Amino acid sequence: MYNLPSSNPVDKITVGITAKKHKPAPAYFQLTIKNVLYFSSIVLLTFFSCTPAKNTTYFQNIQRDTTLRNLITKNLGTKIQKNDLLQITVAGLSPDIAIFNAPQDASGGLTGYLVDDSGEISFIKLGIIKVAGMTKKELKALLEKSLVPYLKEVVVSVGIANRHVTMMGAVSPQVLPITVENMTILDALASSGDIGEKGRTDNILVIREKEDGKEFKRLNLTDSSIFYSPYFYLQPNDVVYVEPSNIKKGNTAQIISYITAGISFVFLILNQVFR
């Protein structure tokens, strides 16, 4: 007995549908979740690695193997100011030398000679001395000369203990002691962890105290003009503010999720179209 082909039209339709095969998508559109995530990662890494590079590069306009001349000079004669805490050490051959090194005023756990609002200090045997406006070298010479009647072969050293700059913004915020005679803005930034991707090197604000108020100056560390600026060398009580970059850490996770979702959606749609 032979099975004749069915004459039922429904059977014919079913056979036709079963026989029809879907056209496979091209190999480059046969995507998996792994492929989508891999491609998304490449795009994100490229985006986030390239975006802040412009903001974090120092001295962009300096030609290779060049020399800059007539730069700002070091302020070797830093003046003593009101509220400076002077550390004065006296050495000599006299037996009563100890009285000249007795602790005096105290400030922030440090001892020394605090310059008062009149710019003066009181020194043993010498009385009141006007020191504001003098350099450390000038004060050293004055004390050595004035102490000759009291000490033999006297040698005096003068230091300033409480000088600092304040670092704020996209660096490690801190009150940074001035530990060198001529601290540059680069020294201060390096001591505060550098700027990196957190902030802008082309917009750094220095706030400097003046007798008649405060002075505000914006610096661009991407340009060689910084070496000609009087703000390259910091002064006591300067405030350095580094402006944060446009991409904030708090928004990074949200941005990544939006971009990943968008890329995944586009490629899944393309995968459906080419089936």
C-alpha cells in the first residue's frame, strides 16, 4: 500500500513552513553577549583614556631639546613677615650660651620667636628688635654683631618654622609646610600627589595675601609661560586651588552603564535584522 501525498491544503502549508529555513546572519553579525561586552569595553577604554589626556599634559608648547632664557629668578631674599615664628640658634664659646637658646614663644607645637603685629621680637640681652622686612641673612648678621659683647666667636642661624601653603581642589588637600627656601608650584603639586586625571593643568588658581587685600592669579601649566610668572615660586600663606576636570568620578559609573546599554542595544538590533 502506498501513502499518497495529502491533498489537505493545511498539510501543504505546514510542509512549506517547515521546509523554509532562515537565512543565517553573516559571521560578523552573529553576536554573543561576550562579543558585545568585549566590543563595549574597547570603546569605553578608548573614550576614557583619551578624554582627559589633554588636561593632564604639562608644558605642551615646549619644543624638544630647547632652552628657555630670561626666566623668573629665585627670591633668595625672602622677607620676614608678621606672625612668622623665627627659630634662632646661637652658638659660641661663652659658658652662659644656653640662655640664648631658651624656648621662647610657642605656635602650633613649635617654639621660637613669634613676630608680633608690630613686626618685632624680644631677644635676650638685646631687647626689642624690628625684624619684619628683613631677610634671614640680614637678621643673622645683625644678631651676630649685636651679641659680640656677650659671647665669643658667636655664630647665629635663623630659620622660619611656621611657613606653609594650602593645597585644595583636585589634589591631596593639605596644609603643606615650606621645607625649602624657594618652593615652586611644581614642588607643591608633586608633594600633594600631582594632578593626574583628577584635575586641569590649564586652570590653577593661586591666591596670595597682600598688605591691602588678596591677589588672584590663574596659571596654565600646559604652557611654558609658567616659568616666566612671578607665581612660579610660591610665597608663605599662598593658597593653590586645582580645578577638577569635567568628568567627575561620581558620574563615571552612570556614564559607563549608559554607553554599554546603548552599544548592546544597537548590536542586538543589527543581529535581528540580519537573521
